[in-house]
Amino acid sequence: MTVEHPSTGASATDLPAYEVRATEVPATDAVVLVPIKAFHLAKGRLEPALDAASRERLARWTAERVLAAAGDGPVAVACDDHTVADWAREHGAIVLWQEGLGLNGAVDRAVEQLHDAGHRHVTVAHGDLPRPSRLAPFARRDTIVVVPDRRLDGTNVLSFPTAAALAGLRAAYGGGSFRRHLAAALATGLAVEVVRDPFLALDIDLPTDLTHPLVKDVLPAWLRTNPVNRSPIH
């Protein structure tokens, strides 16, 4: 299915804004894949607002929330850091060690490994989502679901049959990844949905993300967002 703008019918790849398209496609079982960078190296762009210890603690906190959003289904963590690997095992996740591949290479290799292990659908979710929705409903049979960030730039969740990787759907994270993933998804010939979820669209990349009303509501009290303003956000 080509996602279209409701008023013009133009292809979504040519438009700056998108709408949720509700469907009746049934859900399917999926493994949730969470690529996680070393906690002590994460969230470098938050340095103007948070010190190193707070950034590391925040990275752990958001990652725990994403794993919880996976529910009772299988969860895999792609990483190249022993601390992250130990943390993932403690949380009951499968550890897929991906050293020296970068984010995109690590995700692609992890999807291949999961497919070889018998998993037929995967939901890739970033580990920096502060208030993620339940992820299970986004795994839809024979369908690629793309959930962009609130800026319609990044891809916070990408759910797809693992066989889609063989049809050319590869990880393309980085600036502008939403459009790249959408174009690649449409090229596979599978059904495609773009879902704008108000909670999954939230991530924490920049200091301004910490002040978003829906993010502030859930940030832990220990997090101090600005050295000048010592009041913690609740």
C-alpha cells in the first residue's frame, strides 16, 4: 500500500507531512530488536544540558522503558559493549554482539541472525524513547510499519517481516532516515503503513527534547536538565 496524503492523493515521499492510516491488518508475533550504544558514550548532544553521569543514567533509563514496552515477547539487544550486554542479559534479552559494524550494519546483521534463528517478523525500536507505547500492535502480518519521530526526520520504530531485508529493506539510520526507510519499504512491494504515534514519536536527542511537555511528564526526578536551573523535572 502506498501511503498518500488525504487531501491531494500525492505520494507520501513527496510531501512534508503524513497522516496515520488506520487498517484492519492483524497483528503478528515479532521479536523486538533494540540497538543500544555503550551507555557511557550515549547522548553526547545532550552535553550542554547534562553532565556525563546524568547522560549515562538517562540512557539506561530510556532503554529500560523500551524493553518494558516490548511486553512478554522476545527481545534482542544489538550492542558492542560488555556493560550493555550484561545489562541486556539481566533484563532477559537476547544479546546479539555486533562489533565494529556501526548502527546500520549492526541492525542489518542482527535482523539476519534473527531470521536464521526462525523469527519471521522484527520490530526495531531505538533505545532512547522516553515514553514508548506498547510495541506489539505495530507488528502487522505481511506489512512494513514505519513510525517516524515527531520531526518527520528519523525513524523511531520500524516493524517488518524479516524476509523484507532480502527484498532490499536495509537499515538507513541517520539524518533523514524516515524518507529513506519509507522509500525502501515501498520498493519491496509489501504493504506499507506510516503511523504517527504521539508517544513513539518522542525521542531524546537534543536538550530541547527534555523540555517537551510529554517528555517532562515522565522524566525521573533525579534528572537535572540544566546546570543553570537546578530544579529537577518530575
